[in-house]
Amino acid sequence: MNTTNILLGTTTVLLIVALSVTFDGFNHQRESDEATLQRKALEAEIKRAEAEAEAWRLESARLSRATPPTESAQPLPDLRNSSPTASTPASPELPQPDLLEALEKERLKNAELEQRLETSKAETAAMLEEKNKVKAEQKRRADKIRQSLLMGTVTNADKSYGQVIFRPTASANFQTGAVLAVRRNQGIVGRVVVDRFDQGMYICTMKPNGYSPDGFPDITPGDEVIFDHGFE
């Protein structure tokens, strides 16, 4: 039984007592002064009791609104055996075997192309190096030919007999059988072998040359005769 119920019970008792006193007063002829005073006192007490009861009621209502209801703790969901929901991001799908095989083939193809590219680069570099070597050797040979001392000038050449006649320089002196080279610009057009010296001229025989259709070098008047230093 709470305090409000007690106050309401007290108020009821006081009302019953007040009615009893009032009824008794009327039974004793008329309402006396003493009965009137008692009635007023009881009415005041009843009002006070009612006011206290109302105050307690309001206080109880305020406390009920101020105190939130206690919520029972909700157990955490067991995620070990739960299936993924819309809020749970799905794990990415693994590539299928066909896709993996295609990717592996593409990787091998790219690796083969890269290997071929590296091989092509290496071959190109080797070719360039060889070409540079040839060019350097040709330049060295051309410089050597150009710098060789002039020993004479061809005055007559007859391919039908394979004979060459040249006029020597003042310092030229050759023995029979000496092999000389014939120069044109910076190249060697052929070679001759000294046969003899006759009237200030050297008569020579052309050495066969596979570069010419008839087997002899294409020597013409004006070509220069120099020492043969093995220009190959």
C-alpha cells in the first residue's frame, strides 16, 4: 500500500466522522456552536488531506515520467554461422578456371614478346657494332691508301694483253717481280707485277682480278701506282 492510498483512506475516515458528528448534532435538536466548530475543523482537515494526496499524486507522476523504463540487454548476434545479409559486403568472387587459364596464356604471350624484343635489340646492337667496325676499317684502309707515297702514273693499259705501262716518279726504283698496287681516288682497282724497265717506263703485267668479267682489273690511264701494303 503506497502513501497515496493511505492519504485517501484517511480522507475517507475523516469524511465518515464528519458525517457522523453532523448527524448527531441534528439529532440533539439543532446544530450547536460546538458542532459547527467541529464541522469546520473537519472540513479544513479534509481539504488539507486532499491537498497532500494531490501533491503526492503529482510527485509520483513526475517521478514516473523522469525515470525511463529499463530495457533488457539484447544478446549480441552469433555471426559464426550466420549467412551474409544485405548490410554485410559479399566477398569478391574468385576468378574462374577459364579466366585464370586465359590470363596465364596472356602473361606467357607478353613474356615471349618481351623476350623477342630483347633479342631483336641485342641483334640490332650487334649489327650496328659490326657495321661501325666495317666503316671504321674502311676509313682506316682509305686513309692508308690515300696517304701512300705516289710511285708512278699509268700511261697505257691494255686488258687484251693484260699489260700496263706507267711512268715512275724520280724516287721510284723497282726490281723485276715487284708487286705494285694501282690506286684510283681512295681505292685500289688492281695490282701489277713489274716485268722490266724500258726507256724510262715500267712495263708490268696485270694480276688476274675476279672482280672483272674478263678476269683482269679495270686499270685506265691516269691511275696512280703505289707500294702494295696488303690493302685488303
